[in-house]
Amino acid sequence: MLLLLTLLPWPARAGDATLDWRTIDTPNFQLHYPVGLDAVAYRAARLCEEAHRVLSPYFARRATQRVQVVLTDFGDSANGSASALPYPHINLFAAPPKLDGNLNDYDDWLRLLVFHEYVHILQLDQTRGLPALINALFGGIIAPNQNLPSFTLEGGAVWLESATSARGRIHSAIFRGFLRVHALAGALYDIDAITHVPLTWPGANVWYMYGGHFIDWIARTRGEQVMGRVHDAMADDVIPSRSTARCSRPPARPSPRSTPSGRPRRSPGPRPSATPSRPRA
């Protein structure tokens, strides 16, 4: 009898099935959130549009479709994630960073989180040529820029989260101190280690620490548009290594640490264009 009971179908559930979900529509995003996070959700929606306006000029191509954003509060972890497959989407955790962690250098934690994750959308959701044709025929199944090393992707997001705000991890005394200790001890990781995950401290955090300062150096010495050219060069590649030679054009003239249109003003951004509604299937 017990064996038969295990064979009976049971409903599949993920997360809290009792939550009542709402959706905020803006020109470039749909933000989904459970009732109770309304204030954070409306602010996040405005920040998403601000991120789109401020960050898009750094890249040759914009997101191919409206970005789906899910805001949740299932724990105390300050984190988020983003992907272009099978469609551009972002997950945001509504929890501020701990004051003693490596994310503690911020002027506005939610803005920093939204900007960091939207950089990943602009990095990854760039396709043309054969990859664009494959995605048009079969849906989002290929994103050439995801073949880049993690220290390049995370480093680019750390650089832009800092270049477009008053704080961020490039300005973090903790990150700078960690790198200084490694340098003084003659123990800086080489390219092999930061391309993967070192078995010793700081582990995967090396992508953000070393990668962020590496991309920041590239932007200061080669111009702020150079990473946009790298991602555009990757956009039609099925074989990742082919893009290297195509990124070797003469560097742009170095520019000051600011956005292409100057340091952004901290405006609230456009108000979401519709009242909350239930997510559409």
C-alpha cells in the first residue's frame, strides 16, 4: 500500500504557493512581486528604468525584449541574479547587505543591486548573425557573451555599479585592502586562477575583486566604450575565441570616470505606467 501511495501524482510547488502576486509594467520591464513588498517594488521599478537610461549608452545593443524582474523576500541574503536565457530576466532579493560584508560600500543598496544585475542583461542579451537567427527560430537558447570568463562579466558589472554611483565595490576600502595585502605578499592570483575559482580565499569573490579593478583599469586607459565593443564583437560568435582579434581596434581616448553623458543625477525616474495586476501566464 505504501508503495502504491508513492506512485500517486502530487501537485508540484515551488516557493510559497499562498503568496498573492502582482505585476508592475514599465516601458522596458515587467516587475513581479508578492503583496507586502509594494513600496520596494515600485521603487525597484523606477530604478530599473533609471538603470536602462544610464547604462544603455555603454553598450552597442540594448535588450531584445522587455526584461522580466522578480522581487522576492525569502531570506536575509543580499543577492540577485540575471540571465538572457531563455529570455532576459532578473531576480532581486529584497534584503540589504550586512554592514560587515564585502557589499557594505553603497549609497543606495537597492539601486546598486538593480544596476549590477541590469549590466548583466546588457552584457548577455546581445546577439546578431547566426546566434540571432537561431534564437529567432528556436527561442532563446544561445547567448554568446555567456562564454566570456566570469571575472569579465562580474568585473564589468562591479565597474559600472561604481562608475554610475558615488560608491560601489571599486571604491570599497575592503576590496582595495584585500588586493593591497595580496600585492604586498607577492600572492596576486594569475589569469588561470581568476578565470576559475581558486581553492583558497577569496574563492569566487575573486571575479568581483580582481575582475572589477581589471575592467576599471581598462576603462580608464582604453576608454569607457571598450567593454561595449567586446560584447558587441562576441554577439555573433558561436566559437568564443574568434572574438579576440576583432576587439583589437585602436583604443579610444581615455575619458574621465563618468557616464557618457556626465555623472547621472539621482532622480526618481519615471513612475511605472500601470497599476499592479496579476502576472499574466
